Amino acid sequence: TAAVVMVLPRTLQLRTRTRAVRRLTLLKRRRRPARTQPDSNAAAATAQAGEAKLQPAASDLSETVQRNIALEAVRQGNYWSEDQEEVLRYIAEVHSGLLADARWLRKAGGKLKKENGLTRQYSVPEILRKKHEADGFDVFVDPEEACLIKDRAEKKEKEGDSSSRAELASGEVAEIQEGLDMVVDAAQGEGDPVGVDEVAELLERSAKGGEVGAAVYLGERLEALHEGKLTKELVGRIFEALKPLLRPNAAVPTPRLVGPWQIAPTGRFGSLNPRKGLGKILERLSAARRAHEEALGGEAARKAERTAEGRQAMQRLCRCLLPLLLADAEAKKARRRGQLASAVTRICQGHGLAASPALAQAALQEMENSGSLTMKGRDIELVPAAEDASAGDLKSVSSDIGLLEALAKERVDRRRQRQQARGAAKRRRKDAAGSAHV
């Protein structure tokens, strides 16, 4: 039979409970809070009171925080207008709003406490009057970035001013030409001698005007006057005057100064390239500067002595390596520098010497300089030479390996630095071209 479930009414359920259960139910009803509608005005007043309690007064803020708030007000409120007083009034309103915004002050508290280049330089009234914008700072970026942008612009402008080619006036060109004619006459024995200081001054003025040929000629005349033994001061003076001419845009497209440097030798066709002479004289001046530094002793002298010792050690190593390379089947078949360098490393390891790839490449460079290795394009070929008594005995140069490895590492580092410098220069030119195009 199906069970019949009876559901008693609510009142009958309460009556059927025990007395203790009914009393407990009543107590729970009395403790339950009454449901009332919340007062929105009271809640808003409470929230405002809490925010007012947490909001600090302007006088309680540090000077750095106040200046950062003023910078943020200018960043948010600045805009272009012919009436700048209107802009300043709006910035003042934004500044007041930021000071009253307790939530923003709490959120940006850590950033506002940090000093920067603008907070150290300007006061709050000066910032609100946009004095930093008048001084060239970008007001729409972070203060540190604005300082960095201005420093870069000033540095670029300074470098451009110091390295830019000066346009020679007609009167100055005539004056320099007159001095050049006197130097040429003196060199040919047809005029009075010209002082060294006068020649050096003419060189500096010619180089500043981008006259490469005239500047190189005057530098060679100074070398001839001193018989190739220039003083340290004069070497530095000539070098600093000629070095900027290495840039292609430093030379004038059409020289205005004329002289014997423009006359081609007999049997040669076409005009002379003064840049070849520029490279040669700069190389001689660099060697003269090193010689003067080495003569003074100290670090330069020790470095020169170490380099000479390393060159002698490398020559001994190459004399020992050449017969072994000629006797090695794989080395004789090698037609690329990398293959021959691997053979050098393998042969050295076979004789108990740990030679790095950098040292192997340096050894091949020394062989090429001495004529033991010839190159035709990318193909290489070993040239037999007369063997010395120590030929083939690599153990005799084992004590030089440490010095040779150090010099080879320095050579690789210098090459890497040159590659990085060229890459950075290419990127700068690319960025400059892109900026000019925009």
C-alpha cells in the first residue's frame, strides 16, 4: 500500500514542538535586526567624511610632492591657445582638483615623493606658470625623460656647432690664398721663409673651411720644416685640425683654394684625390703621437714594450708552424682562412700547445705579413721558406703562449669594438634619415 504523508499547517507544526524548541525560536526572532532602507545621503556623507579625514592638507605635503603635483597638473591641463592666461587658469583648476583628489594622491604617493631634474630646478609657482616649457622641456612626458630629451638635443646641437663646416667668406678665402701663395713660394725657394705658427694657423683655417687639399699640403709642409720630427704640441694641433675632415660632409664639394696639390703628376690622368693624402698624414701623426707617449715612459712605454715582445714571439711561433703546415695533408689542401686556422689549432694541440682560434687567426695574419701566406681573393696558399734550426719545434715557444693568447684576445676585442661602433653609426644615420624624411 502507498504511504500517505500528511503535511500539517504551520501553526500545528509549532504546537507539536516542545516547549524548549519554541522558546529558542522566539529568542532568535528577537535577536534578528529589523530590515530598514539605507539612507543614501547619510552613506555619502560618511564616505565624504572618511575621504576628508584621509586627504592631507597642501601644507602637510612635502615640497617635492607639491612640485610633482604641479608638473602633473601642467601635463594634464596644458594645451595650445593664443590666450595663455586662459591656459594657466585651467592648469590652476586642474591643480586644485588634483590636490582635492585623495584617491589619486594615495595611488601616486610613491611616484610623487621622488625627486627629478625639474623638481630640483623649478618651484611650484614657476611650474604652474610653465617656465620649464619656456626653457625647452617637454611637458607632456615624464620629468626624467624630458630632462634626457633636452640633454640629448643640447649635446647634438653642441656637436653640430663644433664639427660643422664653416663657410669661408670671400675676404677670408682671399686672405688664406695669399698666405698659401707665400708658403708655396717659400717651399720652391722663391720667397721668404714662413714661420711655423703662421703655417699652422693657415692649416687650421683651411681645415675649418673644408679645404682638404690645402690643409693636407700645409701639414706636409710642417713635416718638411721639422724634417719629420714634429714636437708633441704641434702633432696634437695638426691632428685635431685634420681629424674632422674624415667626415665626408666636412669637405667642400668645390674647393676655392688653389695650389700645387691640384696638379696631377706627369703621366697621370684625372684629378688627384686629396683624401688619400689625408689618410697618410693622419697615420704618420698617429705614429708620432705614440712615439711621444712612449718616450715619456709609464703605461704607454710598457704597452709598446709588451707589443714588441709579442711580435717577436709571434714570429718565432710562425717559423715553427710553417714547416708543420707544409707537411700536413689537410693544411696543404686548405683554400680558406678558416680551414687553415683549424689546421693550426689541431697541429698545436698535437704538440701539447693549447692554441685558441683567435691565436690561430693572428698567426695566419703574421704569415701573410711576412709573405709566407699569399691570398688571391678568398683563396690562400702557403709559400715554402727556408727552415731555421728551431723550425718545427713548437715546444720552444711554449713559454710565449700566454702572452700570445692575451694579445690575440685584445685584437679580437678591438675588432668587436670597431664593428659595434660601425653598427651604431649606421643606426644613427638611419634614424637621422628617417627623422629628416618625416
